[in-house]
Amino acid sequence: MSTCFGLSPYIVDQPYIASRAFFNQDGPGTGTVTLADVSSLWFFAPAYLSDTRLDWRNKTTGAAGTLTATTPIGMGSAVNLRLNSGPGDVEITRSAVNRNALWAIPTTSCTGTVHVN
């Protein structure tokens, strides 16, 4: 997967850098995509929220869709999304908007491919 980059809404924090997607298949054509590698060093403040969007397209069947999740980002956070794409190579495009009570900061988007049996 290419790298998504964005600032934490806490600004003086480690940046939002995500570059891996893990696929855990639990049935034919379906499973969970885990988007990891995001965290915040602000353990003494409330976690900021990340509104994640994952657009997917099955290159074999042409099926497509969008998955969304809002996840609190703290130490070692991950976003889990349920993918029901059918079998084939599935192209994914991830983007996010990270926010706290004061403002929201969008990230760049990144792409990759997962293979679904």
C-alpha cells in the first residue's frame, strides 16, 4: 500500500502515517481489512477521532463500494472494516479526516491491493 500522510489535530504530535493494510479472510469473498500504523503520543488527552473512508473495486468482477468508520486514535490504534467484495484482486483507496474539538485535518489518500479468495 502506498503511504497516507496527515497531521494529527494536536499538531505537536506524531503525524498520521499509514502504509499497511492487513486482510483477514473468514469466508469466501469476505473478511476484515485492518488499517494499522496510526497512533498519538497524547496519552494524557482524549483520543482524536479519525473518520476513515475506504473505496474498493474488485478488479475481477467490477464490483465496487465504500466503507467508512470513525475510530478514536490513541496509542497503537487500528481501523477495522468489513469487506464483502467477492473473490479476486481488490484495489483499495484509503483516506481520512482527523479531528478534535477544535478543527479537522484531511489526510492524503493511498492505494493498494488485497487478494480475496
